[in-house]
Amino acid sequence: TEEKPWSGRFTAPTDAFVEAFTASIAFDKRLYAQDIRGSIAHARMLAQAGVLTPTEAEQIVAGLQQVRAEIEAGEMAFSAALEDIHMHVETRLTQLIGEVGKKLHTGRSRNDQVATDVRLYTREAIDEILAGIARLETALMDAAEREADTIMPGFTHLQVAQPVTFGHHLMAYVEMLHRDGMRLLDARKRVNVLPLGAAALAGTTFPIDRWYVAHELGFDFVAENSLDAVSDRDFAIETVAAIALMMVHLSRFAEELILWSSPSFGFIELSDSFCTGSSIMPQKKNPDVPELVRGKSARVIGALQTLLVLMKAQPLAYNKDNQEDKEPLFDALDTARGSLKVFAEMLPGMTVRREAMRAAALRGFATATDLADYLVRKGLPFRAAHEVVGKAVRLAVEQGCNLEDLSLEALRGFSPLIDADVYQVLTLEGSVEARGHIGGTAPAQVRQAIARARTRLADW
Ligand code: ARG
């Protein structure tokens, strides 16, 4: 086995299984770019502070750049013996530039190093996820614009409730996603704080300039407390919490896409390129993509649990437990990126069966509330109107027809306040048109909501 950078006080080599068990290289090698950027900033700062000579810093920076090139060319041999990405980079650096490479770790610990790397990685992933949210919001808004006049049944309890426009329904998800984005943007402020300088836990005896490093790496603040800086992973927890909630929203949308594409609904058809067939049932076209997104929300919810439980009993400061933060964090970030991308790409190819939506809205007395509101406008108290309409619905159920199929005479039998103008309020168009306030389902309001949402998205 290779010589460990920390082997000085040891007399026996690490047990082979322990080496494999404690290694994180398999999953933290994806931090190589952040690790090298952090080390370059640290080396430059050490030179500014007079801890390294300018020549030493230059050699280290050039060596780190070469290590990066080697990793990107696939030339780096990763091994559990070197435990993690930090030791791989430093060991290779020293192989490349000799003794001076051993000066890089001055005034630093892997504890503040790993916290810095993970924060840099998380910050970049948040920015990608925000771009993914913006793309999906845009795809939803484009579809909502096309479907601003399309009428579908709105549901409560999955029973037909009132007619809504499909555009309005789609815009509900834009609202959810936008709040998810704002939560991530807010979490990003607390992610973007520099731990480096905390060293192992207590700070360092060298005259470091933490703000120099913060500026080099684009951090907004430097962590105030060294113990906190190396030990807490709340920044990862709140990022994953925001992502878990976003995945819950995507999962709800997925569930609806699955229902709507079932022949029993027949509201939409997803394009062939986003579906798969069955190996036994020749007729099947399965909505695998939304099903998987719904399924993947479980992983992210699980990742949040893992991180919370990981943190809850750790004494200050750093503990090796924290090495377990990476897999759930990375998995949540990957899942979010992938789910947003696949949905944004799937939506433009979704076929909307407007006639099926309309036919479904016509079943189930979706305009019953409109009839009650009509009676209220004619002077009846709402509770009394509710009663009248309930009886009219019962008659229609008995006759197997819709409310608007009842004769004026029959309707007037329930209330003399009903006149011929009632048929206008019983239409689907009349019903949605009438909800013309901010937040309502009227097509004109939906168009305005889309316009506001586009402006809002442009300047977040
Ligand atoms: N691989 C470790 C982690 O992910 C890096 C920090 C290790 N520090 C230590 N003192 N063993 O947390």
C-alpha cells in the first residue's frame, strides 16, 4: 500500500478492509475541480501572507493545474489507499513538483478543505438547478399560453369540481417551482460562506488572509466560527430540503401526467420518445418518465432524512460521520438536475386532447356552483341557493343528463328566480370567464399571470 500523508505516528499499516471501508474517493472524486481551485486560492494567499515564496506558490499553482489536466484526461489512478480526493490531489502534486508540494497544506486541514469543496460544489449545483427551474417554468408557461382557453375539469377529491382552464392548471406548477427556486436562492446565501481558515477546528497560527481566499473563490462571507465552519452541514441540509420539496412538486405533476395519459382520462399524450412499451402487452405505451420522476422524489426525501440524522448527534467539531454527507447530497443534486431537464424536454412534445378535456368537464355538474352564485345574485342567500342547486343536481342525476339539459320549467320548479339567462352561466366558457380576478381561471387572467411570471423569472 502507498505511504499515507499522515503515517508518521503509525507503526502498523491500515487494515486492508478498513482502508476500503473508510475511503471516500469513489464518490468524492467529483470534487476534484473545486478541490484544486480551493488549493490554488490557498497557495496564492499563503504567498501574499509571506508564508510561501512567490516562486513556491507559482510552482504549486502550476502543479495543481497539471493535476487537474491529468484528472480530466482520465490519467489519474484513484486508489482507496489514498482515501479521498484531497489526498489524491496533494500526493500527485508532490510527485509532480517535489518537496515544495508538501508546503501546500500549511495552515489548512482536510476539515476546512472538504467543507470548502462541498460548498463550492453545492453553490454551482444550485446555479444549475436554478437554470433548470427557469427552463421548466418557461416550458410550462409556453404550454399554458397555448392552452389558456382550453377547458378541463378542475378536481377536488379527484371528483369533478369546477371547470378550469388547462393553462391555469399548468401555471399552478409554475408558482410551486418558482417558490422552490426562491428557497434555493435563499439557501445559496448561506452556502456561499468560506470555511477555509478554520483549519482542523481552532484556526491556524499562520497570518492567513481569509477574505483574500473568499474573493478568489467567489464567497460572499467568511465563516465567523472555526468550530462551526468545519462541522456543520446545515447548508447541505437546507439545500436538500428545498430540493426535496421541489421533487414533491414534480412528483405531484408527474402523478397528474400519468393519470391524464391513461386512456381512462385521455387528456394528454406524451410523445413516443418519452415513453416505453411493454414486453408482453403489445398495446401498452407507458409514461415511464413521469413515473420515474415520481419515484425519484423518494430518493431525495430519503437523502434529506439521511443528512438530518447524520448531523443530529455529532459533537463539535469535525467527525468522520460528515464524510457520509456527500452521497445523499450529490444524489439529491443529480436527481434534481435530471428531473428538471427531462420534464422541460418532455413538455413541448405533449399532445393535449382538448375535446376529451372538454367532454370530461361536461360530466359531473361542474357548473353547479355557478348556478348557486347566479341565484345569490338574484337575491337568495348562499346556503339556500346551495340547497336549490343540490336538488336540481339530484334530478339531473336521476334523469341521467347535465344541468343545462334540464328545461327552464324544471329548473323554475326549484326556484322561481331562475330565468332563461341561466343557460349562459351553465356553460363551461361562462363559468371560467366569470372568474376574472387575479388568481382566477379566466383565460384573460391566465394570460396576464403568464406575463407577470415571465417578468418575474427574467429578473430573479
Ligand atoms: N474525506 C473526508 C470527508 O469527506 C475529508 C476530511 C477528512 N478529515 C479527517 N480529519 N479525516 O469528510
